[in-house]
Amino acid sequence: MVSVEGMSETPSAGLSRQEAAITVLGGPTAVIDLGGLRIVSDPTFDDAGPHGYLTKTAAPAVDEDGVGLADLVLVSHDTHPDNLDERGRAFAKAAPLVLTGPVTAGRLGSPAVGLAPWTGHSVPRADGGGDLTVLAVPAVHGPEDGERDADGNVNCEVTGFVLSGQGLPTVYVSGDNASIRTVAEISRRVPDIDAAVLHVGAARVPAKFDGRPLSLDSRAAAAAAAVLGAETVVPAHYDAWAHFSEGLSEIELAFHEAGLSAVLRAAPHGTWVRLNR
Ligand SMILES: [Zn+2]
């Protein structure tokens, strides 16, 4: 069961602590309160404006002060400014712990710890419930047959994460991933995922892979939701940048056509989607 908090909370006043909930702030950035910890994935806090070959079109719904200090930051990749912009990078560096992939951790330096796919990291919970386990999972940032870099990755190293712990909902954060095959493998190996933050939006850059999607398009996101069997799917990374080819209306239509509207929880940015175990 999931409930969405409505207008009772003003995002600019700051994000109140939740027992188990997710909110997307715009772009890929999600805040996940779980096990007494505030976890922020792919922090981006810059104002709208140009970022090299990409253009940001909106600032986040809540700024760094409204989010407060994170206990844990998850960085799917650092090579693309839409996933880690300048203020997002500063926010991550100020956190006690950043979890990411090994190549990315080497670039970021302390406090980043690099996890290869299918390796876990334990973080002590703040609610007395033992540890939160963060499992790094693969992500493919483009078409399956896309050119591989020196490390064997399509586009670049990207890491997804599965968060779990005793009595907590299990939460999957996809990172930039375009591969349903990868989602299927994650679902096979972690069969009880309760909630998923999926990076959708069908990001396209003409110079990369003939303009084919670098992240899930809406129909692929609905298929991924079906494969996962998750009770709750929170879409992220479909707005606030100019290179997304699909937005919320396409996502809602695709989930409707798949008969999965009930699992799609697209709350306004900065508004909590509560998770129950
Ligand atoms: Zn990217």
C-alpha cells in the first residue's frame, strides 16, 4: 500500500523525515528515507542553464538546505552532468559516504567507495534495525549492441543499487539503464523488490548510438515494471533537461496501456511517495 502526501507539505520548507518514502526532486535526483537514513541518489542541484552539450531546463524542487545532510549518497555515474552537476558533486563530497562503481569512485575520491556489480556494502541504520544493505547492480547506458568503452561498458560505467534490510521495503534504483534484459537479471537475482526508482525519459543524444535511447523509454519502463513485479514504481529523470524525448504524459500512457497504472507513483517533485512493507 502506498499513499502520496498532497499539498500539506511545502517543498521549499524542507523535507520532513519519513519512515520509508521516496521523492524525486527533478532530473534523476531522488531522496529515499529508509531505516532512519536519508539517502540521496544522483544529486543535481544546479539552476537551469547550459552544461556543455546538455541544457538544464529547471532547478530542483528542493535545494540542498531543504534536503539537509545526506547519510548516504548513491552516484550511478559521474561522467554526465545531468546525473551529477556541480552543486550535486559538492553535495556528494560533503556526505559521510558515497557509493558508486569502482571506476567512478577512483575519479571522485573520498568519501566514495566503489562497488563492482553484485557486491554489497553494509551501512548501519539509524533506526536500531541493524544494517541497510546496498547491493550494486549492473546498468547498460544505451542499446545492448552499443560500442563498449575500455572498461567494457556501453557509454560509460553506470551502477544501479538495491537497498534492503530487515523489515524494510526493498528498493531498486536503476541509474541510467536502457536494458530490460538487465532489469530481468536483477529481478531474477533479487526476486522481492517492492519499489523501484526507474530512470526513464528515453534520453537521446544525436551523436551517440544513432540517437537511440540511452535510458528506458516509456514502454520499456512499463515492461521493466512488469518484469520486476514491484508494487511501486517511481519515475525519475524524465524532465529538467532538454535531451529527454518522452515526458510524464508518455510514461502515464505506457503504464495505462500495459495495465500497470496502479503501480506508477508519479507524485509532484518534492512530494513523498510513502512505502509500506
Ligand atoms: Zn548518463
